Amino acid sequence: MIVWLASYPKSGNTFVRSMLASYFFSKDGFYDFSLIKNIKQFPHGGLFQKLGIDLNNHAEVIRNYIKVQDIINKSESIQFFKTHSFFFEKFTNLDNTLGVIYIVRDPRNVIISFSNFMNMSIEETLKFMTKGKGDGLSWIESWSTNYNSWKIFKKHQKYLLIKYEDLIQKPDAIFLEILEFLFKLQNKSKIVIDENKFKNTIKSTSFENLQKLEKEKGFPEAHKDQNTGKIIPFFSLGSKRDWTKSLDKNIIVELEKNFNQEMKELGYL
């Protein structure tokens, strides 16, 4: 069964993946970038190509979402998958979904981080975040649509909301909450935590350590600047990102107007 790690881009999904990969796919909880390969993205072109599905035929790709997941779930173990797609009826179903961990971040910081990552202007990024966009595999939609769509799993008690800001400030408490959620999804009456692996996971996946690893070894998911050819650091500022110091007032007004209800709900306003 699949546990979805869903989020809008640049909201902390990689941080959560790193923690889970460190805890579940290492012997001692010490993290390195090779471990994150155990948690793939969905949709992923390779999964569809194996079935001979034409990636340029968007309708065919969507029609086969569930079929691909049925194949994935032939394994009895938990499968973690990252996605930036919003939830819609044909994306997945309860037969394939064990649960959803949704990671959210203040959109006023998302827009700056996403703009830097994609090498787009703030104005272009604002349009992307408010109008949404799909590429045939991932259907991100607007920031608010993405966030609201996954709430449908709440009524099935398969939903855990994680705020990026909390994850940065108290990673041990939030990661423990994630592990408890995973135990609950599996109907395990007793939660058993490997304390040594837990401590090593928290230490080795700190934002500072991830930055250090990227500088030393590079991060495969980082993008190149199309103009200069230089790699844009993936782990840039993290908690040091402060929209109050760098975001234009007009952009702030537009974000708060478009996402007013959601930002109030999340305590960002």
C-alpha cells in the first residue's frame, strides 16, 4: 500500500523524504543522498514506459495511474511516494492508498524558494501558484487547490498535515508524530521506536547537514540555471528564508488575497 508524501513544490517534501529514508532504509539512521532513491516520485515516466504508455498522451497517462499503482502494490510492504500533483478522482483510490502525509508551507516563502529553484521571476511564479499548471505527468494546480484537494482523506482517517515551519523548529516532535501516524495506519497496537536510529535520523537530516552534503557531493534533484549553466543549490536558506525582508508588497497582497481562507486556516494570517 502507498503512503503519499504530497505537497506543493518547495514546501519541505524532500526534508520529510530524507527523514523517512534515513529511518527506514538505513541500518543506523545516518543519512546520505543515495537513500532518498528509495522514495520515488509519482507519476514517474519510467513506471509508465515499462507498460508501453505514450507519455505524450496525457489522457492515456491519467487513465493508467491506477493500473500502475496496482502493479506497485503487489508488494506487501509500505511504499512511500512523493507527489506534487493535486488529488483528483483518477489519481488514486482507497484500494491503493494507505495514507497521506501532506506537507504545507507559508506561500509567501514558497514563492521565493520556488522562483529561485525554477529560475523564474516572482511574477511568473505568482501566476504559476495562482493558476496552476500540468505537464502530462504531474498536475500541480494552484497552491490552494493542491492543499485543499488532499483533505478528502481526512474522513477516512488517512491524513496527516505537517507544517514546514514546525518541522524546522521541532523536527524530533514532528518526526515522532509521523512515525506514530504510520504505525496507526498499519493498525499496530504498540508503537516501537528505535531510539538510536531516531536520534541519528534527526541529527543527520538537519537542514545544515543537508546543505553540507549538497556542497560536498551535489544533489541530483537540483536544477541548472539556464543562462549560466551553474547549479542552483536545492538546500538554499530553509528556515532563514524570510518573505518579510525580500518580497514585494504587491506580491504579498496578491498571495494573501488569493489564499486568504487557507492561510487563515493554517495560522499564516
